[in-house]
Amino acid sequence: MSQAGEPPSHPPGSHGQGRASRLRSVNLGVRLLCELALLVALAVWGFHVGSGLASDLVLGLGAPLLAAVVWGRWVAPASRRRLADPARLLVEVCCSWWSSLMP
């Protein structure tokens, strides 16, 4: 217990854990927004690249669906088949690269 006028005592190594937790939450939030932007970019590309209504629908819905399936199977934290770090990073970069190439 701390005396009057003294700062409360913290267990060794606990100082800054709140900041790290907030930083991790912000990081996860930014990552989620990037993943959603990836899906939106693929959908926009798909709806603009097709030559007719059927191809617009197939590409506009199929490209983000394919990316979501790949992401959910091999990249998502809760996936049972989550890839190890170097391979997972490669899949993340390829998906992001694919969406950035879309006009």
C-alpha cells in the first residue's frame, strides 16, 4: 500500500502494458480497415472490368469472395489452417498486391 503523496506502486514490468494494449488495439483496427479496403477494391474492379451484366456480377462478387476465402482459410487468426509467419506474410502481400493492381 502506498503512503499519502506517493504514486501507487506497480508490479515490476507492468508499467506501459496499458499503452501496449491500446497500441495493439489500434493496430488491429487499422489492419481490419485495410482488409475491408482490399475487399472493396476487388469488388469495384470486378464490377468495372466485366463486359456485361453477368461478367460484372461474377467478377464483382467472385473476386472479393475468393480473397475472403483465401484470407479466412490461411491468414485469419482463428483459422485452423493458419500459415506460419513467412508464408502468411506472402499471402497477405499477394492479396494486397492483387487489389492494388486494379484500375
